[in-house]
Amino acid sequence: MSVMEKKEVQKVAGGSILSPEGFKAGGIHIGLRYEKKDFGVIYSETPAQSAAVYTKSHFQAAPLKVTQESMAAGGILQAVVCNSAIANACTGEQGLKDALKTRELVAARFRLPEEYVAVASTGVIGECLPMEKMEHGCSEIAVHSDYNSAKSFQKAILTTDTVEKASCVEVVIDGNTVTIGGAAKGSGMIHPNMGTMLGFITTDANISSPVLQSALKKAVNTSFNQITVDGETSTNDMVIVMANGRAENKPLNENHPDWVHFQEGLTLLCEDLAKQIARDGEGATKLIEVGVKGANSTEDANIIAKKIVGSNLVKTAIYGADPNWGRIVGAMGHSDVTLEPETCDIYIGAELVFSNGTPQAFNEQSVSEYMNNEEHVVINVLLQDGVGEGKAWGCDLTYDYVKINASYRT
């Protein structure tokens, strides 16, 4: 298939953060975790226009403050360093010094200006980084452009995750292929505005930092910000994107004829990573997807969808394969959205279980079997209040979630 015959936006099986031109990565074990990789770097061969969004927690961790300082210097990055196991959050002045030192060490390792380096951490809150180990990591880390190097980085950023999370999308811009790759981590403390989750995105698109910032924010609002595992927001959440321009397309902006395709591709990548995070929720056995149509606005639809998928009673009903639509109604009923119950339809899978304010006769055994056998359970809500549509993703709530979090530090 030639470039011109390609779909304007399409996912790429087996792609990664190294699929775009001009990026390298690596991940190693430096002793923050018992034996697994715990220190990684993404490196762009040339300075990259960059953008980022951060947790809205009042207790933003030191790495985020340092990254925001780097970004404020001009929106250009060339390396991102991330450690797992220790969040370097709520660590006061020492934590900020350690994050700044990490940035300094990575900049020296790759001969970059310090402001070209972003810093990320994930793990236990309230512990300082063992800087002798971090210094070792900064001096020993090597980056390459091969598949195994991408895998090494993906493994190095994990905490309670059970699987690596990667995605890749190709977009046709100016008749040529622009590639967007991504890696993420997240399993618990997931309730973004931005939970503990980190997203790293690379692209060879030619796009300025301010335009990229706008595109990222829009993509995040309908993807990462629409997932929830446990209703908890972390101190360290961040999504960061670097665009090095190696695709040599005409500069992208909202007036570019292919702008809509780039925005679609970036959103598709973020949504794919977000769903992988939701599916890998701590102790989870099922991905839950909630779709809402007919709301007063897109914002209202997103609020309703996220309210449903975040309800512990809905989550436990899914785990128990109990088609108790009353849990869904209950969650909708105390959302911050005005809606009309008399014009509301609810579907679990393909079955209509509630319509126009009244219960519907349905085959409970059939719906229960659907909930029990499918790893991806879909709930759809149809309203007649407007044209707003939205989606949200989460997971079921299981006994294992309690076990994991009851002994998180031990």
C-alpha cells in the first residue's frame, strides 16, 4: 500500500515511542526496585517542540515542578528521564533539590542545556530519592532506537502495572506519513484530572509548542481525563509530548488542511493508552466502557459517563456479573448534571434494561453471562436532552484491589 493509499489516520500494530523518526530510549535497573528495571530515558536526536499537562493535585511532586520550569524556558525538550518505585512527592526542599540534580545529571550525560530535560517519577509518596543510585543511572543509561530499547523504557516506568502500555498511530499530513508513538504507566490512583499515571508521547510532526499544547489538552480531555480506576488522583500525573519535526511536513496549526487528521491521530493514541490503563486497574478483571448520547452538551455527557464508570457500586456489580441497572441510575442521579429520567434509556451490552423512567423486561441470565464472559463490558445511556456525546473508561472493583493497596508499602 502506498502512502497515498493509506488511511488518513490509522493505528500501527507493534509501534512504540521509537516509531517516529529521530527518537531513542533506554531503561535499566539501578536498585530502586528489587530487581526490575526502574530508570528510563527518552531522547530526541534534535531539540523538540514540546507540551505537557499535569495533575491538578494541590500536592504536585517535585519532578513536575522541575518539568514545568524546563517547559517555561521555551517549550523545547530533548530528553525525558523517569524513575519508578519512588515518587519524590511531599519531600520538601530536599525533593526539589534531588529533582533538579537529576535534570542536571541527565543534561550532562547527553550534553544538553538543563532546560531541555524533563523529569518524571512514580512510586511511593513521602520518600526521598537515593541520589547515589540516581547518579549511577544517569551516568550508565544508554539509549538506542531499536524495539528492545522501547520495551526497556516501558518496563522501567511501571509500578503496580501488570502489563506494559504502548501505542502508535500514523497520520497522513501533506501526503506524507507523520508518526505518533506513546508509552504510559498506570494501574492505581487513577482518576485523572490527571492518577498514578504518566504518559510519554513522541512524534516526528513539524508543529510549534503552543499549537501542540492546545492539541494535547484537547486530546487528554476526552481520553486520560475520562478514565477512573479508584477515584484517586496522584501527586505525579503528567502527560508529555515531544515533536522533533523530522517528518518535514508544513508547520501544523488549525488552518492546515490536514489539522483535523493530526488532532484525530493524537486523540486516538491518547484514548488507546488511556483504555490500556483502565483495563490494567489494580486487581481488575474487566474493562468497563460507558457511552452517553443525547446530553445537553459534550461536557455533560462526559460527566455522566465518568460518574457511572467511577461508581464503586457499578464496579462491584460488573465484577459480580450482576445486571443491577439501579446502580447505574444511582450514579447518574447524583452527578452534577441536570437530566430527565423520563427520557432515559440504559443498555447493558445489547440489552435495554431501563427506558423512559421505568424498568424493562430483559433476560437477566443472558445479561449476566455477557458481563461474566466479556472482558470489555459496555454500558450505553441514551438521553433526549440535546446532542452531547461522551465516553469514559474504568474497571471492575475486586478483592485483589484491596489486597494490593492494603500492603502497597510492605
